[in-house]
Amino acid sequence: MSRAIEIPAADGTIDAHVFTPENAEGPLPAVVLLTDIGGLRPCYHEKAQRIADNGYAVLMPNVYYRDAVGTIVPADKSFRDPDVRPTLIEYATRLTPQAQVRDCAALLSGIDNEAEFANGKIGVVGYCMTGAFALRMAAEYPDRVAAAAGFHSAKLAEEGDEGSPVHLVKSIEARVYFGHADQDELLPPEQIAHMDEALAAAGVHFTTELYKGAAHGFTAKDAPSYDATADALHHKRLATLLEETLLEETLSR
């Protein structure tokens, strides 16, 4: 159950999708789902609907709206194909920390203006490069974000990267969950340790879990690294995080 919407933003118009459970009644707690580097495509529509079916309204934006509308990767291609990936990497270079902050403001405004979304705090989840985006949203909007999660996140705490979200964690009020691949070349153990140390020092309520045997991209069904066991665990952990931070808050009002 989804519909397409457009959200005005500082840098253009964000094309996005809103997912709700079938026969949903009334506004539901909001969750923002940020795709991996491959952008909008069927496996992420499936992810968003699965989250929504647990009792949420899910907003999934096109993170590449500055360059293109809708699906970027052709249906007969993979986002890892050598004739596709350079375009995605080029688009991703424009997703600077400053651009992310502007986009987060637009997404929150979009949530406030759509009937499917309940008032109150939200959750945000990111994959691959957007695991860092989710953490940034929680840091920039601590009064709005109750839960932030990242799966097979990339480059969370690179040495020398002044734009890394590791420098922002002191302002986070949300609960944070990271599900890391233990064979992830884009997030080596030293970066995981650096992020964990920063979160602990900031007093953030967080959980880090290493998915044994999983490789980068383990939740993406259209990637060769897809791992059905790890993907199922990711859905279970995310469902628990959202239930304990969003649904229980809604019920307690």
C-alpha cells in the first residue's frame, strides 16, 4: 500500500513514496527509510512495505532527486554493474553533510504535511552510505528522532573526515542500533570501535551487533552479497527498536 508524493526542498523537489499497512486506520508513527547507493528500486519498496505492515507510515525518498526522478538503475541492470555504478557514485558526491541537513528538514516538513503520519517523534533507518545519514538526522533533530538504525553502514568514522557523523553524536537523544557485516570492507573494525567509543562517551543508548558471516549489502535482495539469514535478523532487530521507541510511546499517550 503506497502512494507517490512530492516534497518541496531547498535544492528542488523530492520525489518520494509513502507506505502504510493495508486497511490502515488513522495516522501512524512515522519512519523514514533511506535507500542504499542503488536508490529506489523493487527490493527497497518491499523493505518499506514490510516495515509499514508492523504499524507505521514509512516515507522513502529518492535521495538522488537533484539529478533524476524515480528509479535510477534500469530493471535489467544491477547497481553494481560497471556501466551503472559510476553514475550512482557521481550522484552520491552531491549528498554532502550540508545537503543531508537540508534534505532532513524537507523530509520532516513532508511528514508534518501528509495525513498518514501521526504527530510525535519518528524513526529513521539507513543502509550502506545512508546509515551515516540516519545518524546525522538523529543528531541534527534530537527533538524529533526517537530511533535511528543503520545496516551494513559505510564510512561511519573515517579518520580525517571532518564531515563524519562520529563528530555529532553528543547531541543524539534517540536510541541507536547498528547491524554491521563482519566482512565489510567499507566499515573496518577500527571504524566500528571509534563510533562505539564516541556513542558511549556521549551517553547515547545504543546497540552494535556484528552479523557473523555477512558481507556488505546483506539486506539487498538484488545484490550478490544478499544473506537471507542476516536480512531476517535485520528485520527482527529493526522491528524491536521501532516498537520500543515509537509504538510504545504512542500507546502511552
